[in-house]
Amino acid sequence: MSIPGAIAILCVRCYQAVLSPMLGRTCRFHPSCSQYYILAVRKYGLCVGSWRGICRISRCHPWNPGGYDPP
């Protein structure tokens, strides 16, 4: 994994540890959107993984039924 990819994952891990507990469980999917982002960056690299993560977050809204959605 590249250094920028590792830094991006570290930022998401910090979000998971600090902000996510305060916001509560709001993600409609499994794995959660933040975990999906980490898996996508590991699988596809920083650019493609970030794009897939952004697309996933854009689908996470009250009108989407959610469910299981692997990267």
C-alpha cells in the first residue's frame, strides 16, 4: 500500500475512533461506509478506492434501503 493510501486510512480510523461514536450508527449498509472506504482503498488503491467510497457515501441516505454491499 502506498503512503498516501495509508494516510487516508489513518484519517478514516481517526474518524471511526473520535467522531463516529458521537454521531451514532447512521450508516444503512454493511460494512459501514467508513469500513467500506478502507476496504476499497486496500483493494483498488487510493484513487479508485476513494472514488468508490465517495459513490458509496452518496448512496447512504434515508431513501436507500441499504443492506450488504461489499467493495
